[in-house]
Amino acid sequence: MFRKIIDKNKAYWSQKEFVGSIIFGFLLLVASLFINYSAGSFATEKAGIGVTDLFLDNVPIIDMGFLLVYGAIALLFFILAIVLFEPRYLPFTLRTLALFILVRSIFIVLTHIGPYYEFAPLPPSKIMGQITFGGDLFFSGHTGVPFLMALIFWKFARLRFIFIAVSVIFGISVLLSHIHYSIDVVAAFFITYAIFEMAKNFFPKSYKLISEF
């Protein structure tokens, strides 16, 4: 099986332009993560008081921290496995994910609303601790990232279903834990779709690799 996968994708890895495209996408992603760290730290430092929320005000806290942390880590490894099996998706996925993080970084520094007055904090994690903070609320990355992957891998019905299901489950989980406001979750779907459409126009060559098959 692995031999077939290697033979199938050998043509991509032998192209200098393709490899260079992946390196550029990776560097863009790393840069976006540094920006996200600075933005998240700033937003958390400047966070004001929490506000009321129609959903959170009427739903008791259920600690979903374990699922949100280790489910997110599992999701990242799942995405990595997919793009290694289908490397033509790698350049566009890296770029689009970087754009997602950059756009979200802009949003979280604009308005400094504090967390809801009562919530279940996420369990400590070295990985998640570098990309999630207390004041990076709008919009929900847990909801947006799997939905973004659903849009990228839309041609694969099973993957589309899995990613949409994960997005909905994560969205419900962050609400039950009261670590996001309702608007953070609902808006994530609309903003993520807009980011995907932006990526198609910003990175036409990378998008062509996944759209022409």
C-alpha cells in the first residue's frame, strides 16, 4: 500500500517548484503562528470583562477540556496523514491554514472582550498552550479549522463528513465548556468560508493542483 502511494506521488516530489511551494507554505504557516502567539498574548493581556450570552446564560458548564485538547491534537495528526497521502493538497492546505491563522489573529486583537464569567479551563498542554490563550475568543479556531479542512477536501465525501462532524462537535464542546461565546462559534463558519474563497484567489497555482482532478 505504502509503495503504491509513494509511486503515485513520486512525480510531485521530483519537481523543484512543487517542493519550493511546500517550503514557502510551511514558512508562511510558521510566521502566522508567531503572529498568532503575539496576538493571543496581547488580547489576553488587554481582555476586559466578560459579557452575557443567551446560550451560555442558560446552559450549565460541562467540562469538555479533554476532548478539545486531545481531539484537536488528533485532528492535526489526521490532517498531516491526509496531506502526506495526497501531497498535491499540501501547498494549498499550508497556505490556507496560514491565512486562516493570520485573519484570526487580526480579529482577536480588535475587540478585547474577556472570557465568560464562569468557564471550564482547558487542561494544560504544551502544544495547545502555544496556540490558544484566554483572550483569543473571536472567532473559534476549534470550530473553524476542521470546517476549513472540509472545504479543502470537499471532493472526498467521507473526509468532508468527518471534518464537518468534528467542527460541529468542537463547536458544541467549546460552548458547553463556556470557553467561547455563541457568536465565536456561529461566526466561525461564515468567516472560514470567506477565508477559503480568499485563498482560492490569493493562491491560484496551489488551488489549481487540487481543483483540476
